[in-house]
Amino acid sequence: MSETMKIPQATAKRLPLYYRFLKNLHSSGKQRVSSAELSEAVKVDSATIRRDFSYFGALGKKGYGYNVNYLLGFFRKTLDQDELTKVALIGVGNLGTAFLNYNFLKNNNTKIALAFDVDSDKVGTKIGDVPVYHLDDLEKHLLEEQISVSILTVPSSVAQPITDRLVKSNVKGILNFTPARLNVPGSIRVHHIDLAVELQSLIYFLKNYPGTDVNE
Ligand code: ATP
């Protein structure tokens, strides 16, 4: 934390830019990068990059450049501190669309960042500012964006196979709006919100236990 506070704001603003580029480098297997390469990719002059990186304790070596793993580790630690939790939504139907438009805007550390569907009319569009991708590309985007929470608003018949894919892609929490009961490993948390059941149960209680103090 105190480390972060010493970084000038202008430098801090460039962190996500560096971070995104380094993540790509890392996933393509690159282990080092020169300030000239970085400069070209992120369009920041190399003197500024060298100064920025000196704040991170990353001293590039002539002819070697910077260690990609070290920088990535630093960025992850620094950016995660007040980073918002990005959530994926699967199934852009009526309910899913409503969530995308609502998008928890009052809650400034949670945001639906990406959505998935199989309907070609929806794939490739944006709802609010959330891009809708094809389900075929689920794993790729989840890993790239490091998504650990997903909302499920698909038809219940496809909820389990999609859940299995989410689990394999490192998703740790699922907010399940489908009526399906999901099987997941013990380390995965599922919160189930079946709106129809909730409504029916409320009506049932009103009819059968009128006037009962439910908080007893
Ligand atoms: P809702 O149930 O949210 O009111 P709806 O009645 O408009 O939606 P559903 O049939 O429940 O439509 O489907 C919800 C969304 O899930 C649709 O946009 C549909 O295209 C999408 N969908 C269907 N199958 C899949 C799948 N295998 N993967 C991802 N999305 C899917």
C-alpha cells in the first residue's frame, strides 16, 4: 500500500496500459521486453517508461530489458488493491439484458464487464457498455479478463454444461438465476436465486400463514 502511494498519479494511470500489454506478452510466452518495444506498443515514450518503471523497482538492464514476470507480479499486486471485481454474465435474454442495463452502477467496485450468448443477433453487440461475445470464446475471455464471478441467466437446460466450463476457467462464484440445481466442486460457491420460486413461496406464506411474525 505505502509502495503504491509513492507512485505519481500520472504513472499510476499508465499502469493498466502496461499491465494489459504485459499480460499479452506473458501469454505469448515472452519473458523480457525492452522499453523501446513497450514504447512502440503502448505509445508512451521510452524515457517516460523507464522513469515509470523505476518507481516499481524494476530496473531494466541494457541489452536485456525488463523481466515480464516481475513486472506482471508487481502490477497485479498494485492494481488489485482497489480494483473493481469484473463479472461475466452468460445468457443475454430478458433477465440478462436487464442486468446489463442496470449493471450495479451504484456499486462502484462491481461491474459486469462481459457477456456471452449463442444468438447471432446478440453476439458482437454491446448492451450498455458491455460487449456480448459468443459462448465458444468463453474460456479465452474469462482467462484473459481474470473473471472469477459469473451470473447465469441462460435456459436451465444448458446451465450445468456451462457451469462445468466456468469451473474449468477458474470461476469461483456463480450467481445462478436459472431454476437448475448446479453440481460444482466444494471450492466453488453457488448462490441460487430462483425468482419464480421466491415469488411463489412468498405468496404461499401470505396465504397459509397470514399475520405470522416471520422474524420469530
Ligand atoms: P430470460 O429467461 O432471461 O427472460 P428469454 O426468455 O429471453 O430470457 P431464454 O430462452 O431464457 O430467453 O434464454 C436466455 C438467453 O440465453 C437467450 O439470449 C439465449 O439466446 C441464451 N442462450 C441459450 N442457450 C445458450 C447457451 N448454450 N449459451 C449461452 N446463452 C444461451
